Amino acid sequence: MMTVMSNERKFRRIPRSPLLPQKIHDYEPTEVHFDGASFSGAVFNLSTTVVGAGIMALPSTVNQLGLIPGIIMIILGAMLTESSIFMILRFGKSSKLATYSGVVADAFGGPGRTLLQICIIINNLGLLIVYMIIIGDVLGGTWSDGMHHSGIMEEWFGQRWWTPRSFLLLLTTLLVFSPLISFKRVDSLRYTSALSVGLAIAFVVITAGVAMIKLMEGNIRMPRLMPELVDQASFWKLFTTVPVLVTAYICHHNVHPIENELKDPAQMKAIVRTSLMLCSSVYIATSFFGVLLFGDQILDDVLANFDGDLGIPYSSLVDDVVRISYGIHLMLVFPIVFFPLRLNVDGLLFPYAIPIGYDNKRFFSITVALMGFIFVGDIWDAFQFTGATAAVSVAFIFPAMIVLKDIHGITTKNDKLKSWVMLLLAVSSSTAAICSDIYSIFNFENRVGS
């Protein structure tokens, strides 16, 4: 037994596979003043990991598929995600390992662990850069089609020295992100996560309220219940919805960090199930009322629909409330996604070091380096081809491969069937996403050339 002391804190060694190095997740932190995370706090943290920017993309996706198939796909996505999470939890318990990367290493060795860590880093970096872009658009505005679209601050206060996009993002980074990403336990984010989930629910309530007002006024048409297939192009366009649905529930990288801090780790399955039910309800309600409200005029990012006249009293006020509340929502999602990013970067660079939470110099250095890259890294195009593949790998490919490898002999026939379905879904969604990105790039170049 190896014991490391640090300011009234100690590590208790967790049994591990001989394949794994002695690293951050080989230890379980125990603290004198921390009795363990609560059920509700864990649910909010996991739910916040799920409900990020995806909530704004799903209404358009459901509209393309049709209301009935779209809602069915949302439910199936939640069920498949639940199965994949339970798989890695079960194999983690069998191998007595407390991390996702540890479970992968147990099955595929060090190269497997490294590949998973790279996928998580790519996925989370891409997400955080997108969040930064959206927050900048909401607060400071953006340029589109040669036109400047004003942000909230410029609309409210006019053009001032402090209203440019870059300054507002710097202010957000210093005053909001910096304090939140400095926490060394994911449970410390439970209150901000609860507020983030509350803001997502508030968006659903506002959208539903506007839709009900317009419905009573007779200004809403019957939504499309089934997909509209008019030609071959419309048929192939349906496949572009798959990546959005597949990646809507990705939270696997935060499952073990949340479980490791629980007062009662046996609650983790109930926490996952509760969180996915909550997120599914938010997704279904958002998609239903979004399609009902905007119909075929719904944009790929439904937030953009709240940038004009909604046809109701105080429309501009409603638009501002939706945009600013969503901007705050993303600010609160940011640290919960940053947390596993930092852990995996540290695990990749310093696999044999003591836990990063007990090395302030390493913690500060990695945090500052990552935050600096995200702040200046407005390079989402670089993540388009890798992002979809990395996301589905984390969510489905690795869990499925762990089950099919079955080094502990605990896999059932039902597990293997689900694993093959996950692999098929992962490959098809990655292919569809990459083909869609290639088509979009060439189509854009053709438009510019003409």
C-alpha cells in the first residue's frame, strides 16, 4: 500500500490492471471535509454534460426526419447511450478500474488508452471552441454574408469601447470561465450545472409559450409528421441528421469522474438513467415546440430563428431573453466539459505523475494552456472531419469493442447484439458527417467561384 500525504489529504490505492501505469485514476482522493457527491448534484452535472449546444440543432434535425420519426430517434438515442454507459461501468467494476481510459487500457493496452484520450481531447476541444464562438456571437455579434449582426451588448448599449466581440470574450474568460475551471472536483460545479439545466428548461418554456400564443391566434400550420422525400437529394439529406442524433447524448468522458466522487457509487446507474430521462424530455420538448413554432422556416441552429420578429407582442424582448439565457447556459456548460478535457490531456502527457489535483503547478499550467488555445482557436473547420469520428468513437465504438473483446467473460448475447448495432450506427454516422462536410466545403467553393 502506497500512501501520499498532502495538506490533510491522502490517496487510497485502487486495485488496477498490470497494464496500466500508476497515474491519476489509480488513486481515489479522500478528503477530510468532503463526504461525497449527492445524487441530485451528480444528475445535474451529467445532464449539463449532455445538454450543450445540441439542444439548438435537434429541432432542425427532427423537422427533416418528420416529427414522429424524429422523436422516436431521440428516444432510441437515449436508450443506446444508456446501454453504452452501462457497458463501460460494468467492465470497470469487473476490472476494478475507476476510469474510462483505464477500462479501455485493460482491454486494448496502452495504445487503446492513448487513442481514447486523443478522441476525448479532440471532441471536447471542438465543443469548447464552438461554445466560445456561439457566446461571442450572442454577446458581441458576428459577420455573415458580408453583414454585421449585432450582439446583445451592442443592441442594448450601442457601440462602446467595451462592446467588441474580442473584448467581451476576454471578459467572459477572466470573470466566468477562470473561476469555474479552477475547481478540482467536478461536484463543485453542481450548482452552476443545476442553473444550466434550469436555463435549458426555461428555453423550452419560452418556446412553448410563443408556440401556444401563435397556435391560439391560428398562425401555426400542421407540422410535418413524416419526412418529405421529393427527390434523391432529399433522401440522402436524411442521413445528415444521424450524426446530430448520435452525438446528442455524449457524456461518457464525465461518467467516471462523477461516479468516483459519489457518496454512494452504487447509485451511478440510477443517476445515468435519471439524467438521460431529463435530457430526453428537454430534447423532445424543444424539438416539438421548435418545429411547431417555425415549421419549414426552422434554421440549422434554432437560436438564429430568435433573431427577428416572432409575430407576438414584445418579440424583441423575447428574442433577447432567449439569446442571453442561452449564452449564460453555454458559459455554465463550459467548465463541465473542460473538466474531463484537462484530465485526459494530463493523462496523455503525464501518465506516471501524481494526480493533477495535487500538483498545483501542473494543474495551473495545463489549465492556462488549454484555455489560451480555446480562446484564440477559432478553427472549428479543423475539427469538422475529426470531431464526428472522435465523438462516436467515445460514445459507441470503444464501448462496443470492449464488450466484443470481453476479456472478463461477462458479455451476454444481448450485449453483443447491441455492440454490433452501435458499431454500425457509429460507422454510418461518421461516414455521413464526413461526406456532408466535404459536400458543404465543395459547394461553398463552387458558390464563391461562380
